Amino acid sequence: MTEEDRAGDREAQLRAELERARALIEQGADQLDRGQVVDGETFFREWDEELDRLADDED
């Protein structure tokens, strides 16, 4: 594989990563528009509760 081929592969990978990031941002913006958001405090409280349940299930 030539250096030019590797550069092309890196560029293609970067473009794919940027497209994925754009899609995730658009998805998040759509969720905001629909009011489907959770504040950070609620998210982490619910996450801690879920982790506690999982830990209890292991015992």
C-alpha cells in the first residue's frame, strides 16, 4: 500500500467519523426539539439506581 493510499484511507475514515458525529448531533437536536431530554441530575440519579440494582442482583 502506498503512502497515497494510506492518506486516502485516513481521509475516508475522517469523513466517516465526521458524518457519524453530524448524525449524532442532529439526533440530539431533534430530541431537544421534541422535549425528550433529561437533566444531568436526573440522569445520574437514575443511573446510580440502576447500578445499585445490578449490584444487588449479583449478590
